[in-house]
Amino acid sequence: MNGVFNGCEKQEKAEIAEDEALDCVHEMDTINHYVGMYPIAAGGPVERGFGQFLMVFMGVMLLGFVCIKPKLRIMILGGGFTVIAVWMGFALYGDGGFKLLNTGYVSALVTSLDQEATSESSEPEIVIGGIAGVLKDSLEESGVEVILPSQVEKAKREQAKEGEVKKSHLIEQLKLTYDIDQVKSDQMAPWNGSAFQVMSWHYAKSLGRYFNNQEEIVPMVKNLKLAIHVVFIGLLGAMVLLLFGARKNGGLFYWLLVLVPIALPVIFVIDYSAWLWWYGHTLNDMGAFSVKPFMPTVFGDGKVAQFTTHSYPYKGFGLMVLSSLILAAAALIRFKQFKQKQE
């Protein structure tokens, strides 16, 4: 739940010759923009950014549910929530906090920019000359190490041979792109490496990938910034409420410790459907073709103009449903245990 990744696999067929798997995310973005749809990376920025915090948060909730001793439960929840709150605060608002987020999320952001770099409307590859050359020389004279995209790509290929790409290389690539954008804009603050800054900037860049209409983009970015603050404060408030309700067994807040994780598949489908609605009803007027607002198919086969769509759950959603069933069974057993004690 930390990004959109390529689901296509390399085809091994006699009639198809591929050196590497087709980038389906890029293909979808390219097709969708003709009817005015925003790139996939523009969807769910808050959910993807907070996904890792929410997963750990629910893990701590389940630990609290398992514990039947109120005092010990308060200690578990208090300790776990404190760690999450500090981690979340430093990551979102601290200088360099972006590095505290997981590699999958960072990689998803970089992949989105890589796709943009290969599109017709993207920025050209940096060469050591002109303004870029002057900027590079100036930064190096100031003691700032400058890493070019070609160097990053080379490092990524070398790392890929040994295993997963290092997070530091991915962050350097994002920083380089951010610094280039800052040179072009007098409204961007210097890079501080906070997740709040990166999320806001990347969201604006994703929205403007095909339709660089700042009159529409600026208000949407402001809404994102507000949403980040609201979700952050909301999670802190939820932690306080759950701690308050953990003082006794069987109360409403106690059962929320397991009911929320059980409902995760339903929450996911609702959120997924809401974003599909947003994609189909937030069409930019700069699209090549004009279509009426529509609701993309949530599950199953659908059709948009002359294009056919296929939307089906994958392994991750199946595991999510399976875990919900197991937790529901555990909750039922715990409910019977409490009922027997009362009798």
C-alpha cells in the first residue's frame, strides 16, 4: 500500500520479442491523459505516504487486543504508539525525515519521475553545460556533491545486480530533480528532506506531468498539505482514545483494536472506489478528447471510450481478506471467553 508498481511481466512468446517487461503504469498514464485523466501517481498521496505508519499502528493495536491484562495492555499500546508518533513526526516534519520511510515508497516516487523523464513533456536529460553546468559548478564549489541522473542510473544498475537499490541513491535522485525545479521557481524552499516537503512537491509534479495548469494544481496541493496535517493530528488523537479505552476489557475501544484491522479490506475497497471516482470525475480540459465524467469499473471488465479495462484483486488483497477472517475468528473466541467469565 505504499505505491503503484508495474504489474506486467516479460512475455516469452514466439510472436513477441521483449528485452524487458512492458511498463504498464506508463502505458496507462499515456492512454488516460488523452481523455484528461491525471497520472496514477496523483492518486492516494496521503494513503501511500501514511501507509507504513498505519500498518504498524494496526500491528500495535492487535498486540493490545491479544493482551487481556489492562495494565500490560496500556504499557504495550503506550510504548508502541509513542514510537509511531515520534517516527511519524520526525519523518514528516524533520529535516532529512524522508529517509525514515521505507524503500518501497521511495522507489515508487522515483519510478514515477523516471516515467516522466521518458515522456515527451518531460525535462531533458541534464548535460554539463549551459545553466545546468553553471549550477553544477557552483554547487560543487560550495562543497555540495552533485549527482547526475546518468550516475544515479548507473548506480541503480550496479546495485540491482547485487540486490535491492539502496534507498540513499533513490533519495539523491529525488533531491536532484527537486533542486532543478527549485532553480526554475522562486516559490520553492530549499530541500530539507522532510516527507512533508517531498510528498507535496511530488504530488504537484505528478499533477503537472501532462497538464501543467497551475491554477488547478496549486489549490489541489494546498488541500494535500492540509490533509497531511489533519491525518497526522487525527492519528495522534486516535492513539490517545485507544489508550484511554484500554483500561478495561470488553469496552468499545477494546474491540476497536481488532475491528479496525478486520475491516481493512472493506476500507481499502471504499478508498479505492473513491479514487476511481476522482479519476473519472476530475478530468482536465486540456485532454485531447472530451468525454463525460464516468465511474471506472471497480472489479471486473469495463470500457472507457474505445478502451477496455480489467480490474481484479491480486494476491495482496487475498492475503488481506484471509487475515481479516482469521482475526474475526480470534475476536469471536475472545468474545466467548469474556462472556464465560461473566457467567
